[in-house]
Amino acid sequence: DNALDDYEEGLYNPTLSGSSSTTDLSMYSNDDTLSYIKIGTQCWVYGRIRLNNVNFAGGLRMTLPFAAASGTEASNAGQSAVATHGVEFSPYSSTQCGLWIETYPGTSYGVFVINRDDDGWTTAGSSQIKQNSYLAIQHLYKTT
């Protein structure tokens, strides 16, 4: 039986926050909505957001429309590249970096990380994500 019994699509307004205590983030009202399609335990989030007010501490994270499946960081973590405009990769060379979103298992968050050539990943903070930054997302992750 290959019946499709769990299909949903819609729009949602993600909430952005810093992983530490200080958080005052907002998006432009015409760039604050993402789309999603959920089929079974797979959820695809896509669209583009634009940051307006950017004041946060720690790494940038974003709510997802459904909780992610539990597991180890590697077993159920969805990772997807994020196209950017206005993101400052300093102090890293922008030719050797990229922005990614990674789903934290057992949570409803995606965390933005910078991958660096020949080095470890680091969370994207307020020195990289600035006012007027655009983040274009196409992210697939496993839900509960």
C-alpha cells in the first residue's frame, strides 16, 4: 500500500533568536514568511527572509514548522546550504566560507552555521548576520 496519508503544505512565520539571552530580532514584513511541505516524516522549508532589526547574542537560530526527530546530532540532523546577500563572513575569507542551516534533533530549531575551508564549523553570530541580510532557504529535515 503506497497511499499518501500524511500530506500538508502551508506558510509560517519563523521566529529568529540568538542562542544566548540577548535577543531582539525582526524581519521586514514583506520578507518574513516561509513555505513548507510535509509528507510523512519529511518536511521541506523554503523561501527567503530579510532581517530588519538584528541584536542578538550567541548563534542565530530559527524556528521550524514541526519538531525534528530525536537522535544523535548526526543521525537526524538535516543540513542545507543557505544562499545569502548582505552576510559578512569576516573574519573568515568569504571565498572559503558558506552559510548552512542545521536542524537540532528533538527541537523545533534550525541553527545557522558557517562552514570554513579546512577548519571547523562555527555558529553564525551578529558580526556576520547584519541588518538587511537576506537568507534564502531550501531545507529538508526529518520530523517526529
